[in-house]
Amino acid sequence: MKHNIFIVGMGPGREDMMTGEALAILEQVDVIVGYTVYLRLLGERFQGKEMLSTPMRQETERCRLAFEEAEKGKRVAIVCSGDAGVYGMASLMYEIGRGYPDTELTVIPGITAASSGAAVLGAPLNHDFCVISLSDLLTPWAKIEKRLVAAAEGDFAIAIYIPASHKRKDHLMRACDILLSHIEGERACGYVENIGREGTRAVTCTLRELRDAQVNMFTTVFVGNAGSEIIDGRLITKRGYQIEGNTDICRNNGR
């Protein structure tokens, strides 16, 4: 008998920022598995479902729990914040899934913090960009440093996830020092806290100012490329269009 598990990206967690597909899947399943905080974010709509959780750093156990529930014949979804395939549980589920050949996995995409945070700031990722996490729990810091250098040398706009945590409060400062050895201190940057949740806060700044910013693990940081600007308080990375004539005339003509 074939079993099914849906790996659902729930975006920031607010219902109106979840895709229609994600909401429909969560309505259909019997069991929702997830990190405790994410299950709370689902709110009242799904409180009638069976909810199973594991604490932080028990991701492997959480995935196995989903497979075990599916083998009981239940319809199961495992939820992740943002998109399940961007620093989420999708790859781990596929790895563990090799031991459960009778279970089929389906990934349901969600809005990742790079997209939702960029929308709050303006358009910081409107050209080639990369996403780098500063969490060194699973990735050695030496590799993170190489990736930061490569992104700077390639003139990518950069979205930075997990810029700090309780035990690693200086990671953003260290990352900025690496970038400052390759990028000018006046580079346009910004960051957003609690994207799509209560207390959302957006700040634009220079790379030099970013170095001393007070951030946490719920902050997403954006570093512009050489062509990025702060325009009317918004962080904008240009595509390279040539704008002819007076900007006000273009605007008045609806172009």
C-alpha cells in the first residue's frame, strides 16, 4: 500500500501569506507534524487536526515521526516555515525516505524569507542573487566564509539567513568584516525582522552600518550589489534598464 506525506512550506506562518495549495493540503490531512513554534503559528483554523511536534534540533526525529504516522494509514503533512526546499525539511525527508519505499513525498512550495523580506524592503533581489545562511550548526564557518567571498567577488546581491542566534551573536559582524574586505562600506543594504508577523521592522543602511546592527535569528539581511541604491527609503537592485528622458514625464505618461 502506497502512503503519502506532504512537505508543506507555510511561508512566514500567517494564513494570508500561505499559498492556496498549502492551505488545501493542510485541510485534507489527518496529522500535521512540525516544530512546536510553527504549529502554533497555524492558528485556530487547524486546531482540530492531530498535531505532533519535536523541539528544535530534533529534525531527524520529526521526519521519522511523519513516516511512522503515514505507515499507520494516516494522511500526513510536515510543515516548515518559508519554503520546505530552502533550508527546510524537504531534502532530509527525501534522505530518510529511502528507508520507507512505500511512502511517496510531495513538496508544496511556500514563500521563503528572501522573497517576503525583499518585498518589505522594496526590490533588493531584482538581479542575480544568492542566499547564504550564517548558521554554522551544519556548515563549517570556513565554508560560509568562502561563500561570502565568492558572492562579493561575483557582485551578487545577497540574502543572509540566520545572521545571529543566542550563542552566535557576532556572526553578522564577522560576515560584514569579510564582505568589507571586498566591498565598499557605503554599499546599500537592509534587513527585516519578523517578516509577515507581529512586530515586522525594516531598516535600510550601508554595509558599514549593517556591521553594528542588532539582529536575531528571525532577521533576514540583504546586501545589495554594486548597482543597488536606497531610493525613497527602499532598497533597490536595478535590472539595468536604460531610462530615457525625464523620470517625472515617464511616470505621468504611465510608462
